[in-house]
Amino acid sequence: MTPEPINTFNMVTYERIIQHALDRSYKFVTLNEFINLGCPGQQHFILRHDIDRSPTTLSPIIEVERYFRVHSTAYVRIAGAEYNPFGYSSMKVLREAVNSGTEIGLHTACFEYGQLTGHDPLQVLRGELAILREFFDVKGIAPHRDINYTYNSLPFIEQEWSNITKLGIQYHAYEQRIIEATTYVNEGFNPHLCWRSFTPFDAMNGKSIYMLTHPHWWFRVHPFEAS
């Protein structure tokens, strides 16, 4: 008897999610597109990818999205990142993603980075945006939180939002107008990797869906591909 894998966060599952949504007339949009549409509460699907470990882990996900001709939003880290987003392999994947219609945003831990290094968090954010915008058109940000995070950047972003918008940022990923209009679906540990509250299949009842994934947890053949 061949045992079935417990972890099913693979490309077959990802394909099934997208196909299931398309069969139910969901329209896939980037986060920026969702904002520009006025945050519609019905029949829209946001695919969000937080790149925590390496941009190369985004590659199989983009292949699936390209096949189905759907677009997503991917957030890239700068300050405190475990990877160089401008390395040759990383840049190749990110450019391919953009060419496929992916929106690139900033995945920032500006407050945590500022507290741990003695820099002003707003200056950290300004520097991150300046660097990333040399390569991509960045309109949105999403706060980064490690499992063992020390400081949460989201309260800082909300408190300093009026100043952050002066940097040309149009939205952050946890604004109430986004959350209230959607059903939020994401993976995480409880205690092992799983869908947190419900699966995306359970959420497809007509209300718009906001699905967050972390590409290093997803795989083609086995979960150690990105190791």
C-alpha cells in the first residue's frame, strides 16, 4: 500500500483551486486592480503571494497562472530579507512574473527592521521602495511577519498611513476595505501546515475571495524542492 501524502500544497491543488473558481465564474484580479474596481464584494478572486524565502519558489506558481491566464500579486522583501531579489535567478523569475501580468509589491518589516537596527522605520520603508522601484512599478505594500517575529509592522503602517501615502503607496494589503469585501483564506501552522480556517474550496460561495500563499510551502513534486 502506497501512503497518501499529508501535505497537498502542490501545483495539482493550485490548479484545482483556479479551475474550481473559473468554473464558478470568479474573475481573477491583482490587489491593485481590486482596489481600482472599488473592492467588489462578489465573484472576484485575489491571489496573493508573500515571497519570504526566495523568488525562485514563485516559478511553478506563475507557470500555473500563465496556463490559466490569471494574474496575481507577489510581495518582495528588501530590508532583512533572506535572499537577494536582484540576483540573476531571482530577477529572472520576477521579470517572468511581471511579463505574465503579476503585480509586484513590497513585503516590508520596516518597523521591526528599524527597531532592531536603530533606523527610523519610515526611512527604512522609503529606502525599500526607492530600491524596488528601480526595477518594478510598486503601488502596494504588505507587512511581513515571521513566525517568531519580534515587532509587528502593521500597527505602524496604520498609524503612519497618511505619511506613507505621500511615498506614492496606494494601498496596504490589510486595509479594511479589502478585508471586509472578501473572504480571507490562507495557509499556516496549526500545529502543522494546513489551511487556517477553511479551504478555498469551502469559501467559494459567491463572495469575493482573498487567498494568501507563501510560495516556499508549495511544490511540484515534493516540499523539499526549495530547501
